Amino acid sequence: MSKYGKEDDNLEFKREYNKKSLKDIDAFLNTDGGVLLYGVDDDGNPYELEDLNELYNQVTNALRDSFSPDASPYLKAQKVDNEIVKVIITDRENKPYFIRSKGLNSNGVFVRKGVSTYPATFEEIKRMIRNSDGYRFEQIRSPNQDLTFKKTSEIFKERNIEFFPKLVTLGLVQNKTNLYTNLALLLSDQNPISFKVAVFKDDQNTSFIQRKEFKGSILKQINDITEFIYLANRFDFNIEGNTRIEKYDYPEFALREAVVNAITHRDYSLGASNIINVNQNQIEFISLGGLIDGFNEEDILNGVSKTRNPSLAKILLRLGYNESYGTGLRRIFGLYDEVKPSLSITPNSFKLILPNKNKIENKGNKKDSNLSYFKSNQLLDSKKEIINYLKLNGESTSKEIIKTLGIKKSTFYKYINELIELGNVEYKVEKNKRFYKLK
């Protein structure tokens, strides 16, 4: 039986001092703190030392001189049982710490993952710097100062909220320099950060049915993406007595909240696109940037909320895109019964997976094969009616669609043109007639 236990996330053994052991101390400083025991073998038992005092002096000198920023106040060495040297490393916020002789790079910055020590990646180093220095992407001046806000100003106007007079208050303009911030860039028509959505035939997400990239103001992206995935939200039905009960594959609140959550909390310093993958069994929402340091999955499911983009979150809250901080994921999970949504979190990504409720609850039930349910008391919106009509009937003329659905010509042409613009519907002209079909 070992005297000092076994190594774990916060405990490391070393027989003797050598410079390589500084990597483990640095990793503890940059992760959650820990304890390093010199004079202990890999099995957790004392290793016979030639001179304990010499080891102690070597360790204390290294702790004082080896790290930058100065970490000595958070490193404590002590002799234990007159046989080992114990180093206690306290977790601090002033990260990253690096080995002075190696520099602030992957050769000098280390992190702890399980029982092992690894060089920090470039992205991990950047993230630690941002978290320590109070750096927020949205507050930094935008590299593009030639910005317009046509779509964003329209959305503010629709909600009777002032936009242009409040640019400084909203965080879109720096008070001292009067220059646009990165938050302004995200809300502008010139926003370079896109969002990609793909619909797949197979569960492995390898065979495309359709894919689309959404660009422009992130407010426009929220609206367009939500509308697009609503169109992929099919429904099944059950017959209970003489009543037809219709159920969508996914709760609409869950879809919208997942989109808003992915846009609100992502790390915009990572330039790639967020992704949504849709197949017949589930929808994946993949947002760049993992959890903020100090938070875990249990915290966010309990409603503990902290965002790396607080000014953006306030704007979305004010515009009504979300209701309050910390409630969205809990509400999404609450909309499911036996099979819950799931999360997959890495240092650089956050994935929310929504299962298809009809696949779970109504296995074996048939799809509806006619359009009579469009005349139910709770009439579906016209755009969904058009999509479902084309799914069931294939290529059709405007006259056929308008007559069957009982909608106005103006309503039909408004929505069919939007569907064409979104890339959901296409048409051909034969003998002066337009024939519409799903793309």
C-alpha cells in the first residue's frame, strides 16, 4: 500500500528535482492548482534521497526564479516527515504563467489534463490572456470602420427601440476614440462571421441534402437561420379517439433558443463559422468556444450564467431574442421527457444536440399523406403550409397551391419569394406558367 496515495488531476510525484518538473508546476498554476511531491516514486512511496536539505534548496530557488509573472506568492515548499519536499500550488487568475527561460509560447506554457501535463495550444494561451486581462472581443475597436447597419436598425425600429442615438450606450462605439467596436462589426451589414447550416440524408452527416451559409448582421442571421430550420421541422400525428394530435419533430422554442444561445455565447475571436447539422434523428448546434474558465456543464444546467459577450447578450435580451440569463438551456431540457438533449464540450467548442421527439415518441406511426390537417383550428403559418404542400405533391403551379391551401395570392407570392431567396424553393417556366418545387 502506498504511503502518499496515487497521482491524479491535482497530485504529481517526482523522485528528484529536475528542470522538467517545472512543467508540472506551471501546469498546476495554469489549471486548478495542485500538489507536487519531490522524493516520492511512481507508486506513491518515499524514494531514498541523498540530501533532503539540498533538494529543498533546489526547489525553493526554482520556485522563486523560474516563472513569469512572479508566481512565488502562490507556491509554497515544505519538508514533510523529514523525507520529502511538498510543493503546494495555488490556482490564480493571472494566467498564463510560463517558464521564464522558455517564453510565453507552447514551449513555456503548460496545462493539466487528467493526470498528465501538456503544452498549451496557441488558442489556450490566447484564451487565458483574455480571461486574465479582462479583454473582451466586443469592446476592441473594429478593424473595419466603414460599417452600415441597415438590417439592425430596421429590427430596432420594429421594436420601437432607439438605435443610432444609443451607439455608445449599446457598446458599438468607443467613448474615448469615437470608433466602432467589434460588437458594431458583428451587428453591421459587413459582419464577416457567418453561420453554416447543413441538412443530411444520413445519420453520420456525410451525404448532403442541402447546405446554406448565413451572412450579414448577427440579428439577421438569427432570424434567417431560425426560419430556415423551422422549415426542416416536420411533424407526425397520432390519433387519440376522434382527435388528430400533431407533434413537431422539435419544440420551436428549443430551436430558436439554441440558435440564440450559439450566437450569444460563442468566442468571436475564433474566426470560423458556427455550424448546425440536421438529420432525421437529431439537430446539432455547434458553437465556437468552450465554457468560460471556472464553469462546468453542471453549472450551466443549473442556470449559472456568465457570457463572454455581455453587451451582445444585453442587446439580444432587450430586443426579445431571449428572456433572461441562464434559463434557456434548462427550458430546452424541460421540453423533453425520457430522452433528453445532450451536450458535448471541448476547450474550443460547445455542442448542443436536440433529439427528434417524434423518432423517440412515435416510432411506427405513419406520416400524414394528405393536406386536410392544414384546415385545423390552429392553422400553420403560410410559409410552412407551402413547404409541406411541395413535400407531399412535388412540382406545382401557384394556382394549385393557392387553391388547395386557401391562402391569398399576395400572401403566397410574399412567402414563395422569401423561400426562393432562402434557397428552399426553385421554379421553372413552361408555357408562361411557373412550376415550383423544393430545391
